[in-house]
Amino acid sequence: MDQVVDRAILREKDLVKFLAQRTPVVETYLQNLTQDPQLGPIPQDDRYFLGRMDLSDSIDRSDFLADKDKDKEESMEKRLLGSLTGKFKFQYQPLGFSWMIYADRNDFDRQHYDFHYARREFLGDVRCLVFDVMPKKDAGRGRFVGRIWVEDQDFAIVRLNGTYNRPSRNTYYFHMDSWRLNLIPGYWVPSYIYSEEGNFTAGAKNKLAFKAQTRLWGYNLKLGKVDDELTQIRVDSVKDTSPDAQDASPLAAEREWQQQAEDNVIERLERAGLLAPDGDVDKVLQTVVNNLLITNNVELPRPVRTRVLTTSPLETFSVGNTIVVSRGLIDVLPDEGSLAMVLSHELAHIVLGHNLGSQYAFNDRMLFSDEGTFHNLGFKHIPEEETAADKKAIDMLKASPYAQKLETAGLFLKALQIRAPQLSALLQAHLGNSITENGTVTRMAALETSAPALDWNKLDQIAALPLGGRVKLNPWDNRVEMVKAQPVAITSARDKMPFEVTPFFPRLARYNANAPTGNSTTSTTAANQTATPATAADAAPSH
Ligand SMILES: [Zn+2]
């Protein structure tokens, strides 16, 4: 076992070195909790952080959401914890949500820690050796204390669970559960971190109760510096040799121009790690879009495409003829009808010609840092266009195979309406229009009236799912796929957890070059606790 520990220490140093050149995207979504007599702990308010991590010397982050118009930027801690920072001072290092990607970046060794073998255990398909790790007496403050899981072939750490020791009077250390995935040969890459504090049992007096999910992705992205853009040279090798090739007519030129703007934006978002590459999830979305188009006899001059935004906040927007839906929104939708509702709104913008803005056809407008994405791109519509799109969308839905499936879509909006005041961070759109305004659901709100009454106690009524249950994002190459998790029966209203974050429990597996997107099947325990929501993956063209 001593040799295993030595090996694990070496492998950890290896990983630190290997990732030193990487700048993954890091997202933390936190829900502060309050106790509901019926539903247990439910969100009271929420916080969101999206940034890029620099893993070189220390662990630094840059923020996608910083307000460039303000001189003083909100720190990550303030953004996540808001007024709580008045009560607790959060020590910057090694504390935080994303710090626990390593146990101890600099001093993870036998001089600073004692290791005690606990047992063997399988995590998914991977056999692990489990060790309890304690800092030595004189090792100083802020050292890791907890448990590590070491896989039994290369002895890499695949999971860390614990906190940091000896907080000083005004600091506070979170508890964390940190998971790594074997997405490339030889390395287990930090991917998910779940944090939770607080206790609602009788008599407990907690000043702080929250749960938070941190996700990392985009390890394989290039550094998104403006300089990189300027040195990129593209060579098109395909020559148009058709005999009647001519200059484009004015209308054809206009459409080419719009296509160019659309392609520029999609490519730029993908390079920033905010858009997943075209993949399996898009086939599911595309099927629903096609169903809507065909049954409404809509013919468009350019094809409609779909893509997945890699982030959690619930948002949609469209760029030209490309509809973009966030990973978080797909996660919480209960069924195919509600997915059709979401897509139909953006499709309506396209059909009504609302997306003809073509300023992004000029390539200089794509020259900004990744963190500048939200300041440099935007696809918001004016209120009149929003109203028109909702109306057109409902017309299209009523003529489609989804006409009979809109009750759940309405229920989803009702559930969203109940939680909206507490989930302003989750509902804040960053590139398009938000689904709510000032805590009120505005998007497709007409569907609420035809929906049945929302009843948390009705166990077969699933209005909205927890986050993380549908879409699996590969942290290395950003590909997304639908989760194929077995549904777990809901046994009480507390199992529903609409829009909530839950712990991670990925099924670990070793790297497999033949696997379609990495190799690990990710699912969260809670995400499986949905009765039998028809997955959009079953979306079948109805004709
Ligand atoms: Zn809209």
C-alpha cells in the first residue's frame, strides 16, 4: 500500500504538470436553500459563475460575466455568495468551489500528509483503492482532509471527497466531492465537483445552507486570445466548377451574406467552448424542428440547424437559421412536447424573418477574447418580435403532432413560474432573451392557461426535472450526448426537485478509444428519479 500511495502522489504531480497549459471553462451554479415543510430544502436564491481557469502556476480564473462598464469587478466569491460574504470571509486559496480539482496543488506528499488504507471499492467499472488522507500536525492551515479513490492500474486519483482543515476564525471551508473522468489515455481529468453545506434537522442552527455544482469542460480548447485569430489562415480547397457558375443575384448574395454571419458566430461560440460541436443531441432537436416545419408546410431558403449551448442557465436564441438551446434547459424539460414548445419559439423568429441581422458577416467583429463573448455577441429581440414569435409558435404547435402534448409544456411553465423568483441566476439569459422578466414567465405564457393544476403531491405529474439529467457534456472535447439512465421511481414530492442541483454520481469507466464521446456514462442520482418522462431521444417523426 505504501507503493500505491507513492505512485498516486507521482501521478498527481504528473496531472498538475499535464494540465498546466490548459485553460478549461469552469461553471459553478449554487442554490441557497430554505426549508419547505412539504418539499424539504428548496432553493431560496441562486448564484452563477462562468469563467475560464488558468491551471498554470496557481489556479486563476477569468470571468465571462464581469461587467466591463464597471470599474470594480465582482469577485467570484461575491458573485456566488453575495451578502453571505458579510458573515464569512472566504479564503481565496485553496478554498472555493473549483479549487478541489487537486487535493493540494503544491504539497501533496508524505511530508505533509498521512495516508491510511481504508478498503477496495468499485466506482462504476473501475476498481479503486480507498485511502483516508489526514494532514500532519505541523502541515499548516488549509490542507486537504478527507478520502481519495485511486484506480488500481495506474494509481491515478479518480475521486476526492472532503474539505480543508483548520479554518481560521473568519474563514469557512466547504465540503466537496470531486470527480475525474478518464477521457484521454493516461489521465483522469477533473470534471465535476459537488459542494453542499447546511443541515435542516430539528435543532440545527445553520447560518449557511447551499448546494452547488461545478463543472469543467473545454480542456482541449485553444487559448482564446485575439492574437490567435489574426494568425489563422483558412484555405478553401473546393472550387465551384459548375458550368453555369455566375455571380450571385442580389437576393442570393443577401442570403450568402447572412449564412456567412451565421457561420462566423457559430464557429466563434464553438471556439470559446460555449457551443458543443454538432452531434447526437442535435439530431434529437432537429427531429422536433423538422416535425414542426413539415406539418406547417414551411419552406425556408436555407436549412434550419440546431446546436447546444454548453452552459446551465435556461436560455435559447437563434443565430440566422441556427437555433441554440442551453444544456441546462434541455436537462429540465419534462418531455418532447415541452422541447417542441422551446424550439417552436425560435423557429417562429426564423420563419418571421426576425433573424436577418448580418453585422457578424464582417470577420473583424469576431476578434475578441473568449471571456468577451457576452459583451461582443447578442441575439436579443425587441418585445414586439417576442410577442409575434410566441403567437406564431403556438399556431405552429397547434398544427403539429405536438398539439395533443402541450399540457406538460404548460405545466413546465407553471412550475417555472413558482420557482422563478428564487432562480434569477438560472433564468438570466446571456446571449438571447430571458424566458422570464422580473420573476414572471413571459415566454409562451399562453400555454399555462390550458395546463392542469400543478400538484407537487401527484407523483406521476412531472412538470420539470432536476439539472443534469439529460445532457452529458464531455469535458475534454465538449461533445454532448443524451444520457441513457434508467428511470428511478419517484416515491415522494421531495424526489421531484424541479430545477435543482443534485450530487454527481458518474459511472466511471476506463478510456475507450472506440466510445462515441469519451467513455463515462454520467448521471446524477437525482436526475434518474424521474418517473417515465418520454425522452426527446424517442422523438419520432410522426409521418
Ligand atoms: Zn424570442
